Amino acid sequence: MLTKEELEKHWTQASEIYLNHVSIDCVVFGFHEGQMKVLMLKSNNEKAWYLPGGFVRNEEPIDDAANRILKERTGIDKIFLRQFHVFGDPDRTKFHKETYKDMLPKEHNFFAQRFISIGYYALVDFMNVTPTPDAFSEICTWRDLNDLPEFQLDHEHIFRTALDTLRLQLNYQPIGYNLMPREFTMPELQKLYETILDKKLDRRNFQRRILGFGILNKLEQTRKGGAHKAPYLYSFNLQNYQAALREGLQGGW
Amino acid sequence: MLTKEELEKHWTQASEIYLNHVSIDCVVFGFHEGQMKVLMLKSNNEKAWYLPGGFVRNEEPIDDAANRILKERTGIDKIFLRQFHVFGDPDRTKFHKETYKDMLPKEHNFFAQRFISIGYYALVDFMNVTPTPDAFSEICTWRDLNDLPEFQLDHEHIFRTALDTLRLQLNYQPIGYNLMPREFTMPELQKLYETILDKKLDRRNFQRRILGFGILNKLEQTRKGGAHKAPYLYSFNLQNYQAALREGLQGGW
């Protein structure tokens, strides 16, 4: 845990290093075998939960900043973060303005200003990454979507907007290439969709629709070992999957 | 045209009124009867063409700022502007940094700093709006997409990204409610798509696909007065249109 002096030093230096008024917050969703989680930090000082966020260096491209921030704050590197929305309500950081306003002289009080935050999101397999807290955080961990803590600032709104974006994306873009094993059954893929949407889907409708998009190859082999009739295995047809990422699941006009 | 003194006064005051480092640029597409245009300004001072843009007031929500900026700079009001991307390359405003760096003392030189720009876009009927230049502009006008001037800064990149966003949107969202007359023929609707995509579409495929989305009502009447067989008229089915805006043209899962 940082001392008051260390924190003061940090925020005084921050105004030299970072752009005023611009922040980045990252919503990293984790999926594995029917479980859906989101990456969160518990702050040292306030004992409140945040999405991992930070600031943009004076000469740094914003996409680089998003990746650096996620790495510094959670130890997680090399994942594809995508911009999804800018959060620009003037009162969104009111809590910080009030909490930290007397900590430093106004001209150096980087933390107590208005921030417009650029939201980035990603969806990863949470078994492939190990979150590590930074010096400002007591805990950095995956929180189950069915058991979320209270969020600080407008971070619940940022999280919900990212989740809505991800769910809408299921309607027009393929998903799952980095989340499914190379070969998978139809029920396994259906489980991914059901988990993100948080609802049950009809088995036949799901199969008909997902096959209609042409993004799957049906393999010769079946999955061995179960008590029931062995289910067919599928893999993604990468060429069609990539085209659908660019043009949408129905193809272009 | 503003004098050097007036410009200096403006940029000195700007640092009191606006947030540092954050700007907004608007890409307003105009469509009418097979023509596609984009709203642009020609600057007084540099004789260069820009998208209409501006800055965020200290306590102003960013969506309000986008609408105020568009109104101040072009006279255009009450159109639905939608965020589409943030442009955060540190060199994107290099030209302004270099051109204006000696105009004012560094601490008041609002215009010569790095700006991260939030892009907003809209698609309107250009016959319904009359652009009016502000004090910084010599011309404010609709420029045909087939006859574009050279853009200043990264405004061509912002424009192209907005156009890509609009074209991609055609693959998964309905479009045209604010652009078509209340009753229209299938060739008229096809022309809208062809104009945005800048390519010819097959008549039968277009009709089959667009009808498949369930967003159109076929009317009893036909269009009278032509030399050929009178074509059927259609109108949008607003309930299905709104649902498709929320869930995508194929519906949700």
C-alpha cells in the first residue's frame, strides 16, 4: 500500500507525464466453459472496485496507451482491445474531484480534474491470463458476472455499455475463435452464446442459424467417450470467419 | 475574416472556456436523389478544407458539445449525431502545432496543443438543411463525394472512417427512414444503397434481401404517371425498423 506522501508525489508527477482530461478504461471479459467474468481492481485507498484504467502519455497513441495501461495495472498483455464508446459526462468523476480536491494545490492536482474516458473492451479465455495487482490495488481479479461488487465512479455504466456492445456484436459478427478449442461440438459453441447473452437458446434454431452463416467446417470425426451418441465436431472456417468480421455475418451488399 | 488580433484573443480565451486536449469532429453525410455529399468548411486563414469541428466546454457533456459545435460552425441544428471513433494519433494535429506555435505564449496557446478528437457522424437529406459559415470560415458547403477537395490535418482519415462505418452499418442496421419520402419505390430505395456503397446492385437480389428483413410494408397503390408499368410503392414498417435498429437486421439470438 502506498503512503500519502507517495500518492502525492505520484499525482504531482502525473500532470507532467499525462494529458489532462483524457482517461482510458478497459472492460476485459473472460469466458471459459460456460462462465463469464470481468476483470476488476480493488483500490488500496478507498476499498472500492474499479475497471482497470489510466491515462495517456503526452506523446502516446491512444491504442498503445490502452495496452500499456492494462499491462501496468493487471499484468495482462497482448490481447486485442477495441474502442467501443467515449464516456463524457462532466459529473462522471465527481467522486474523485471531491475526495481528492484538498490533497494537492489545484494546478498540480491531476486526479481531481474532469476526465473524458475512452472505453476499450476485449473478450478472452480467462484460463490463459493471470491478473496481478499494481501498487494502487489490493486485489486484481476476475469477478463473475453473476456476483459483481459495487463499482466506483461510472464504471458500472461503462461495464454495462461494453456488455451491450458485445451482445449486439453477436447479431452481426462471428465470435469465439480465441475462446473455443480448435475442434468443438455444437453444444459447446451454443454455450458460449448462451453465456454472453445470459439466456437459453433453442438447440435447433441455434444450429440452423449458425450453420447458415457459413463460418463453420463440419469435421469427419465425432467426439468420443460420452455415454450418449457421439456429437459431431466442428472447427471455424477461418477464411469465411475473417470475411464475416469485415462484412457482417450476412455478407456485404 | 478575423484579424490576427481577434484570432489571438480567441485562442487566449479558449484555454479558459474549453478542456485541453479534447476536440470533436463531425462527419455529416448528405443524401438526396442519388447524390451523396459531405459537409465541409473552408478556413478563412489557411484556405484549407476541414470537417466542422471544435472543442468541449469545461462543464459540457460531449454529446451536447457535438451538437453545439455543428450548430455554431455550420448553422445546422437538431440532427442525430452518433459517436463512431476516437482519433488519438499524437501527430494528427502536427500542422496546427507548427503553424500556430509562435502565435501566443505557450501557456495560452490552446490551438497548438495535441488534441484527441472524438468523431461523430450523421446522415441527412441535404435538401432539408442550409449550411452557413461561421466567422472562421469563408465557405460552408456540401461537397460531392465524387469531387472532394484536399482535407487539412487527418480529416480525410476521419471522413473515410465514418464512410466505412456507414457502409458497414448497411450490413446489419436499417437505414433511410429520414432520407426517403413516406412512400417510395424499390428502385428509389435501391438507389440509396447504391449511392452510399458507390456501386451497382443486382435488382432481384436487392429486392429479395431487403424484403427478407421485414422492415418494409408493400402498399396497395402503385406509382402513377410513368411510361412503364407503374411500380409498387413501399413504406417502412416502423415497429420492425426500430427493432432492427436495436437488434440488427437478422433479429437477436
